[in-house]
Amino acid sequence: MNGISSISNIPDAAQSAQLGIARGIAGLNEDAQVVAQSLTGPAGDLTAALVDSLQQKLSVEASANVLARSDQMLGTLIDVMA
């Protein structure tokens, strides 16, 4: 039973993907604020924010891909069990 209880504490793929999407969107919002402030005031870290926003975009896309694959696997399992 110990092995099974420790496995159940591991977040499933869908939860991890949703968390990744939420973190990526939060990062994009932060980068958007930096870019907006750079356009109205001193330049600051405009380049870093733009590069980071591209990384956040890739992270969100990867997480969405994981979510889609997880959904596909679940659907396949349901089809097999039916």
C-alpha cells in the first residue's frame, strides 16, 4: 500500500499541464507590463521581457500539447474499457 499511496501524490499530466498554462500566462502578463512601462517611460528591461515572453509562449504551447495528449490517452483508455 505504501507504493500506491506515494504514487497517488504525484500530480497527473492534466493537472501539471494546467499549472504550466497558468504559470505561462502569468509570466506573459508580467512581461506585458514591463513592455508597456518601457513604451511610456525608461527602456528598462524591454529586451529581456520580450525574450521571456517568447519563452512563456513556448511553455504555454507545450503545456497545452501535454493537456491534449493526456485527453487523447484518457479517451483511448475509455474506448478500450468500453
